[in-house]
Amino acid sequence: MTITLDGLVRNPTAGQKAGIPVSTKADLATGAFDLANTSIGKQTDATSVQLSPYGQVKSSFVEVQSAGRTLSTPAKISTAEDATKALQTFTDAFNSATRIINASQSLSNNSQVNSASSNLKKIVSGSSNSADLRAIGVSVNQDGTVSVNSTALQSAVQANPSSVQDTFVKIGSQAVQITQQELMGPNGNGTANLRTKNQGSKATGQQKINSNSSSFAPRQSQALSNSASEAIAAYTWMVSR
């Protein structure tokens, strides 16, 4: 027996069990698209889960590396406002990576995550780095994150801008070097690989949405069994393509 949209509207059991409240053709179409989009969203969100736990750490290191490059490039920081923005961007990225590491370590003992944690801490630890950061208003918190005292930073910039610049270059360069070690993949291009994967996941999701939109109409008349279980399976197949 061939079941069309009309048939499913007259006998809505399968659609309702599949999570689609069916009373009209419009309800059926809208419900199918909603299920498809929900499925795509879950697949896209699952990217970060697929990267867990070490992959999430590496992904966060991409931002630390980018912020470190800016911090270590004097030509990009010419004013006190630039200095504040560059340091805040760096500390935000550093703190995000630290929190991801802390969360991963609280769930499991992963040797790669532990190694990444030790390396990340080197950027703000050690007597020399700690003293230099304190001099520009950066303090290390108990959980490993850092905080910026903007007033102290502005005072340091006004008192000795060249010293602040030296600290920026030193800390930023170390951040780039340390994160690069973690990001290097088998082809020596870990940063690009991670960005490509993240972008690819988003593109795949959009392609599936477009595919569902363009091919839903022809599929509406496909032959389905009138048993509830087979109808639900057919819906799952329809919206997952």
C-alpha cells in the first residue's frame, strides 16, 4: 500500500509516534523539517564531543595561539587601548583553554590533557613570567585562570611602555610556541586541520538542510508500509538524509 501525505493526514498515528503532530499537510511538512533540523543541530553540536577530551583542548589552543600572535606583534599594538584589548583577548583565550582542561581533568585522567595543562601553565608560571605579568596587572588565580587589573595595566603603559611591550612579546611568543607544539598534527599543520574540521562540520549541516528542503517533495510519495513501526522507520530515513 502506498501512503501519501493525504494518507498520513487521515491516519496520523505514525507521524505522531515519530514526534510530528499531524492534522494537515502543512503540519506534516513542518514537523518533518523540524525533526531534520534538530537532527542536524545535534550532529553539529556533537563535533565538540567527538573532539573530547584532548581534541577540545587542542581546539581551544587555536584561540590562544591566535591571541598570542597578536600580543607578540608590536606593529599591532600602538596605543594604550590596543594594549588593553590585546591583553584581554589573550587572557580570555587562555582562561577558556584552562577551564576546558580543568573540566576534562575532573572527568578523567588523560595523559595528553595533563601534558597540555602543564605546557599551558608555563606561559604564566615561573618566577620571571610571573613577575613580568604582575608588573602589568596580570595575576594568576587559584584555578589556573588569570585576571587583568586594567588600572595597573594603564599605569604600566604610561610609566614604561617599552617594558610592557617586551612583556607582551615574551608572553605572546611563548604562547605561540607552546600551543604550536600541541597543535602540530602528523602533517605539521594541526591548526589548519582543526579549523577545516570545524568549518566542514558547519558546512555539512547546512548542506543537509538544503538537501532536505530540495528533496522533501519527491520523497513524500514514497511507498511505506502502513504498519506503525515501518512508517516511523521511513520517517527517520526521510529526515536523516
